[in-house]
Amino acid sequence: MYRTHNCGELRGQDAGSEVTLAGWVQTIRKFGSITFVDLRDRYGITQLFFDELLNARLSDTPLGREFVIQVKGGVQERSSKNAKLSTGDIEIMVSDFTIINSADTPPFTIEEETDGGDELRMKYRYLDLRRPTLNRNLELRYKVNRSVRNYLDTQGFWDIETPFLIRSTPEGARDFVVPSRMNQGQFYALPQSPQTFKQLLMISGYDRYYQIVKCFRDEDLRADRQPEFTQVDCEMSFVEQEDILNIFEGLFKHVFTEIKGLEIVDAFPRMTFDDAMWHYGNDKPDIRFEMKIANLKANNQVLCEPLNGVDFAVFNNAETILAIAVPGASEYTRKQLDELTEWVKRPQIGMSGVVNIKCNADGTYKSSVDKFFDEGKLTNIGAFCGAKAGDLILILAGAETRTRKAMSELRLEMGNRLGLRDPKVYKPLWVIDFPLFEYDEEGKRWVARHHPFTSPKPEHIPLMDDLSRYGEIKANAYDMVLNGTEIGGGSIRIFRRELQEKMFAALGMSKEEAQDKFGFLMGAFEYGAPPHGGIALGFDRLCALLGGQESIRDFIAFPKNNSGRDVMLDAPSDIDEVQKKELGLKT
């Protein structure tokens, strides 16, 4: 028997017991003729005490960091207790030890706070995973997984697996493709989601399906995106939007109660896409703080009267003018305001500058555009923006899309600077009534905002016959948003062939192309397809947010780097010529 207990198990009441432990050497501390060793495993750390006799033996067979050892001894109360450890009241008086395996010196310290950079830790991910931080993250991931499964089971969902080797279909991102040896010159694709399979399961009569499933998208990476990721994929039959929102709002509340001990009683707020864009500048608003956007001018139409009749070219020539009132920031110094100006000029923000108006505590106003706006006009602008004494108004002007995106980012930046985006505070909401289509200026065509299987809202289905009104059509779609991050999205699906054909035609697909790529689905619609809809939740993102972090990487056991590489395995890599020949490939 390698061990009778794990390294996080023993407590004061175990004093006097004889035990056997096994694990990794975390630290070694020598004090003259005695030595203390911290022994670590997945469950925690236990202090070992080596007396003079064993200390002499340690001189002949020294231990090193990350050695795997087994020790036997008695549990005794520590003279100097450590309240930071669950085992901090006891230690093991070692009577014998065995070195099971020695270890090279690790390339970075395996501690809570490590000295290893991202690339180094990913190269030695098996060592990084020994750190308590990642241990807790993966434990959280497991618990969220279990909680989701338990809830969906109570709601009558079945976990049904779907294939990974499928055909390539246009769903928005690039596919990862897999060459077929038995069908040379042809390729499988890895699924971006099980979308068509879950719809087919509804047609098959399975009513409530889910998977916690790997999905694959060949797209540019960032903190919350990996080429292979996990989603909670769900579908239901004979439902309307309200049914799905209620079920998955219940899932979210269940997970938060089990994982965070937080009981969310109130219904999630609901916000239309149009309101989200108007007040927050994006479709995933962070509602942990107010600071809503004031629209002073939109679509070349002045909405804030004090702007009329002012000879200020920056505003007069702008398509859009947006403002936020930053609470309590009127004391910002010239240096701080200059820093904000440089911040909005960064390429990723893309603005030429920012106008500021200080709403001073004494009721006076001071701005960077005093030359053009007298105090009366500044006062009226402040009132329009809902500013209070002590606030700082920040104004951006320019082209609609760029300015709205920039103001969205500026609002979040000010929220960060003022400490208003507390990761321990959770504010979920539903965003609904998305546009069904977006116009691709580069391709000069309409594209699906979500995917081509999303149904229009019932009252907008007649508009599918009028190309000139595509921009008015709302999708029967919804996103779950948490703290400014989209963690799930779904829709009521198209389930009639005629409407699905209209959707494909609207996206520029010929009847032949639609039949070639999706004939299997449209054919299935002719055999009694029920109304159905579903949602997919980003499991990695949900775990990261529950763990109080933005990056999903440390909640995935073996992630890829920002270039999509597994630096531990050195993948992707070349394959040998024999494999290429078998697959009919030339490079």
C-alpha cells in the first residue's frame, strides 16, 4: 500500500495515528540536525518532520524538489501551527522513507505564484498542473460539469453523443479538415458545433438532448478563445423562446447555488439587441455598473440640442457623437486626461481624441472645448448625459460603427479604473431580438448573424420575401451574458423546408449548393419535424468567470498558445512521407 491517507486529509484528531503518505516534495527546510519537508499531492500539503537519526540518512540520500517519496510515521501536533493549511495543526514524525522516483530541478517554481512565463509553463504543462492554482481551477471545472449534468438530468435531458468526423458546412468560422485514407481526395471536417445533429435528434423524437462536447473552429485566438473548446450543447422540441430562457436560467441559478453558494432569486433582466447597442455600444453589456452611453448625435442627426449652431468641425462632421458620465472623476488631472487621449488613439481603439467636460463639485463646468461651448451649453450637455456634480463627461465623435465600438471599450476601461468591474459580483442578463442578417460590405451580400438555421421571429417571416427589408428582420434568438461576456447563445430553429430554402437563398446559396450541403437536413424536415430550439453555453468561459478570471486557458488541462500550437507536444507538426502517400497528399 503506497498510502493510507492523502496529503490534505489529516487533522488534529488524528494525532497518535500511524500513517503512510506518498506525494511530491514541495519544499525542504533544514534547521541544524533536523529537517522539515512539505509533501504535496492533489489534496493538499502535509509537513514532515525528520529527526536527527533520519536527518543523517538524508545526507546520504538527499531529497530534491518534486521527488516522489513515500513516508511512514506518526501524526503529532505541531508546535507552530499554520492556519493557512488545512493540515496546519499536525505534522508527521517520519520513521521511514523511500524515494520512489527522483526528479530534475523544475524549470520554474511550482508554487501558487510561479516565476515561469506562459510559454515555459505551457511547454511543461504537466508540471504547471501541479500548482495549487490550476488544481483548484480543474476542480472547479469538474464541479461545474457535474452540476450541469445533474440539473439537466432532473429536466429530462439525455446525453447523446454525435460524430466528430463530419462534412464541411458553412457555419461562420473556418473548419479544421481531416483527409480520408479510404476516400482519397475527400475530407472530413471537425464540427464547429453539433448543430445539425441536434436538430436531427429532435426530428428523431428525442425531445430533450444535451452534450458537454468538444467543438473546433479554425479562427484567430484570444484570451477567451481556443481552437478546440467545450460547450454545453442543448436542444428541445415543442418549445418557444420563453421555455428555453426559463429552463436555462434555472440551470444558471442551480450552478451558482452549488458552486458559489449564491442564491439568485430574481429573474434575469432582458434587453433587446437595439437597446444594448444604443446604451452600451455592444451586444454583451456589462451591467455591474451604470455609466450608460448618451447618444448626442446618431446617423448624422443631432439629438442633443446644445450641439446645434456651434462651429465645431469635429462634431459637425461626425456621423455619431457619444458620451459617458464617469462618476466622481471630475478631479482627473491634466496628466490623467492626456493618458485617456493616448488610450483612445491606440490602433485597437482607433479614435483621434476625446473631448472632456468636468462637472465640478461647485456647480461650474470646465471642458477641453471651452472655446466652442459656453458654460450654459456645457450645463445642458451635462444634463442630457445625466451627469452629476463631480462627474467627468467623456465624448467621442466619428463614424458610427467605429465610434460606438470605441465608446464601448472606453466605458469598460473607466469601469476598470474605478474598480466597478468586481469579479466577485455577478450580473447575468438575456439579450434578445437580434437581427437575423448582417450586411457584409466587403462581399456585398447578406450573411446570417448567428447561423443559417436560426428562425426569424414569427411576425417577421413574411419579410423573408422582400430583399429590401432584410435589415428589419429580427431573429428568434437570444444570448446569455454574464459580466460583459457572452456565455451562451441559441435560437428557435427553422423546421420547415420552405423557410429553410428561403434562408439559404437569402445567403446567396443556389438551390443546387443548398441541396448538396444540407439536403440531408431539408429532406428530414419532410418527415414530420417538430418545432424546436436550443442553446449552447461556452463551458470554458463559464468556468473562468466562476473562477474570477478572464482567460479560459488555465481552466483547460492542455490548452494551445496564441498561435494555436501545443508547445508541449510541438503540434501541429509534419507527418512522414508514407502517411502523406497513404492519404494522397502532396505538400
